[in-house]
Amino acid sequence: MDYCRSGFKPKRSLEIILFTSEEPTRFGISCLGSRLLAGSEALAEALKATVDGQNISFLEAARSAGYARDEDDLSRVFLKNDSYSAFVELHIEQAPILEEEGISIGVVTNIAAPASIKVDFEGNGGHAGGVLMPDRNDAGLAAAELMLAIEKHATESGSLDTVGTVGILELYPGAINSIPSKAHLEIDVRDIEESFRNAVINKIHKAAKSIAKKRKVTLSEFKIINQDPPAHSNGSVIKAVVDASDELNLTYKYMISRAYHDSLFMARIAPMGMIFIPCYKGYSHKPEEYASPQDLENGVKVLALTLAKLSLR
Amino acid sequence: MDYCRSGFKPKRSLEIILFTSEEPTRFGISCLGSRLLAGSEALAEALKATVDGQNISFLEAARSAGYARDEDDLSRVFLKNDSYSAFVELHIEQAPILEEEGISIGVVTNIAAPASIKVDFEGNGGHAGGVLMPDRNDAGLAAAELMLAIEKHATESGSLDTVGTVGILELYPGAINSIPSKAHLEIDVRDIEESFRNAVINKIHKAAKSIAKKRKVTLSEFKIINQDPPAHSNGSVIKAVVDASDELNLTYKYMISRAYHDSLFMARIAPMGMIFIPCYKGYSHKPEEYASPQDLENGVKVLALTLAKLSLR
């Protein structure tokens, strides 16, 4: 608005994109919108058979929301590689570094390569009172060992940037007096270096097999759901963010985004950059998530000036 | 029926008791019926404030089922100590010993002392990609460590009969890209020797505190839900079961019940005995639970003859 009022005239047009389903929710696929825009043939194909928790298909849901009225070919939404001269995203840091160091702006240089894995262990279960300890093959304990192995392998990968997390663990039948007969884990592994991350995934697979053997449980599933490559910000977009921060007298720092975002996928079809602002204790995905009005204002100003700069090229 | 037809006349009357809620279901309290009949003042008091998952109180539920119409004093159902001259229960073994050894009848001498514990760990959570490994305080990993510590302490208690199980583990918020900010565990610990079991409970408590300290998470709950004493079968009831098995030419074996039953509580107010029959692989609490028609028949015959013998005293 300020730019409009001041008579600023961009040479390139500016567009705002609102992506759907950045977090994996109704259909369990994160960054659904950007993955499709970026031309994921595999996803377009998979979505034909994807249903939600109420067995409503993705295409039915799209139609009832007013999209994809007459056809099922999702490849029509793929963007061409030269559609945009640059793509920029503004986000909270989701880690505590900027806040701790008192820096206003994070200039993202890389987005870590995410992977997610589903694992099932299965044992005989049984009554928690009736079966003696040596006779058990407890699927829950196999899961507990794998959780600690994932932590160990992520911590000892040789890269500080490697993270491994078990965010979902479900025990079946899930009763206090039943030995778990099945444990379902969902594992998230990331690094900005694909090779480090993939080495950790291999170690997790090895650990899962050896734990299953030792505990006489079955590793009935080890499925890599996605294993995306990392993304690197474009040099000229990075420079525009840095110049904007300098001009606005805001301190900045080059950063890695360990969380991934729609930018990870937009980087496949456009020169990409990301701007971070500080957030309270690095909290996100929880009610305590907070960014101060001042930091929000700084972020918006840097975004606007960055876009203004890029629009003149 | 056979005894009736043969003109058998007991000196004592025989009663069949159908207990409600032997497994912890609607109100989360196992052996609800026998605990109350056996005169648990604490339970009668606690039930006044107990509600189910739909917030329906125990007393409302009892009234709508046709019980407790005019009053809230559950102590009216307490049985007097001399109500029964003996109490006998027939059950599948819930362990594989009788089946493996090809023995028809288990004569229960003791019922293991059960205890159950609820534990909560709480950490800061955060984004699975955003927070580096050294900065985490992952409540799920604290739970995983405690699960393995429970196994270790139960296995190394010095008693083969000690069992420790985590049947319930819930991670919050329970998303693949969120570090668990809370983990809720429910733990079952048993032994026929109260002292062994209580020693293990103390070790679990110590382990939970030290894990919480090491991982910088909060041990926000460590609550012992119940910690019942073991029960011992009555000598004359044991003898009646043995005599009945002998008379029916059935092999038998003295056994410990590591699972607990309504008999654990009925033993508080009557001389108690239990009869076990073999079951498939010791399975229980799962669809594969199975006892053969022959074993069922053997069990019913031993029960009938035992009751006949006891009824003549």
C-alpha cells in the first residue's frame, strides 16, 4: 500500500499465492498445493485414489469446494518452469536462534531435505499379568528401542543439522493389562545434506531389523512415505532480502530452514528465497506460538521491499 | 444338572455370582463388582465422583440400569465376612504352561499382587524440523527410556514372577512433524510377593525422576492408581480341587495366577480357590483367545465336583 501511495511502479507483476494444506491434515499430504503447482506427477496420480478419514476422495472434495469441476486430470494445475522470475515466502523461524541472538531477520539459504517413514512392529501380545518377562515379544518395547536408536543416529550423524523425531507412536490394543501386540511409529528425518539424512535413514532401517530380530517381533512395515531433496535459495533473491534488510536498518543472519515449507517445492520451478522473523522460544504447532507485532512489521517490510527490488529487474 | 439328576443333595446352598466390569472398561476400574462386594470403602467413596467418558456418573448409570434406585450409599452391597464358606472361580490360564506341558487342570495357590501406575512427562515440544537435537526435551523419548527401564527392573527383580508392562502410551500432540510435548504412560506391575513388586515400583519411580532430570522434562505425574496385596488360596478349597481332579482322572498342577481376577478380592471375605484350564498359546484379550471343548468340559466338571465336595462340609 505504501509503495502504491508513493507512486512505485513494478516492472514485473506481483502475485500472492495462497497454498492449500501446507500442514498434512485432511488428506495426510503436507504442502499439497505447492507440490502440485511444482508439477509432481506422482502426487497427481496418487491423488486419484486418495480419500480422507470419511472416505471422501480428494477429487470429490475439490469439486464440492468448486474446483476441478469437469475433469480429473490434476496435471492441469502444474506451473511451467518460467512462470515466475522469483518466489519469496515470509515465515516465523520455528527455532529460537533469532530471538536468543536478538536479530530481526533470518535470510534462508537452504531448506533441509525432509523424509518421513512409517514403521510397524508386531508381536504376540498377551495378558500383562499372565506372560512372564522371558516369554514376551513386546511390540511396544521394540518401538521404545527404535525411538532411542533414532535419537542416537540423528545425534551422531556427523552433522549438527540432522534431526530425527518420532511424533506418532500408537500401541495396540492399548490397554494397561495387555502386552502391546502392535506398535505403529511415524518418523521424521531431515538434514540440509541429503547424504547425511539418507545415511541416517539407512541406519534406522538396520536398527529396526536388528531390534525386531532380537525381540522376536515382526517388522511388518518399514515404508518411506516421502524422501524429498533439499532446496537451495537463489543467490539474487538472497541478495534482495539482504539489501532490503540493510536499507531498513534491520539486523539479519543467514540461516538454514530445518522445517520445510511450500518454498521447498516452489524452488523446483522458480528462483526461491525465504525470510524468517523471530518467534517466542522457537515454539510452533502449539498454542504458545507467538511473534511480536514489531517482528511481524519488520518481516512484512522486508518482504515488501524485497519484492519491490525483484520486480524492477 | 447331572448332580441334580443323580439325587445329589448339598448341605450348603450353591450360588452363582455374576460380577460386573471385571475388565476396566466404562469407569476404568477393574473388578468393580468384586471390589465392592468385598467391602472396599475407598472405592464406594470414590465412585460417588466417578464419571465415564460421556460424563455420566457411576450412580446415574447404576440407576438407569435399575440399581441403586433410592440411594447413593454403595456400602450397602458390601458382603459380610461369613457370607460364604468358600468361593471358587474357573478361568483359562492366560499363559501357555498347561498347554505346553499337556496338563488338564491348574490348581491356583496364589494370585499375584497387581499394581497400576500413571505417569506423565512434559517437555517444550516444538517443530520436528526446527529444533536441533541438543536443544530438545522430548517427552516421548523420556517415555521410551522409562519403558526400557521398567522391563529391566522387572526382569532383574530377583523373582521370575515379577512382570512389568506398559500397555498404554500416548504422545501429544501426536503429529509426525511435532516433537512430543507430553507423554502419558500406564504401567502394570505384579508379583506374588508384595515386597518384590513394591521394590520394582520404587525403582520405576526413581528411574522416572532421573530420566526426567537427565532429559530436562517434567515428571508432572507419577500416580499409583492401585497397589493391591496378593491373595492366597485356602488350603481346604485347594484340596477339594485336587480331590476332584483325581476323582475325574485329570492331570493337574499347582500354579500361580499372575493375572488377577474377582477371586483376588473375594479372598478378602471368603476362603478362595481357582481352577485353570489350558488355553491356546496362553492368548487372552485378543481375538485368538481359545479353549478347546474338551478342556472346557474338564474345567466345568472339576468346578462342579469341587463345589459338590465343599457343599457337604
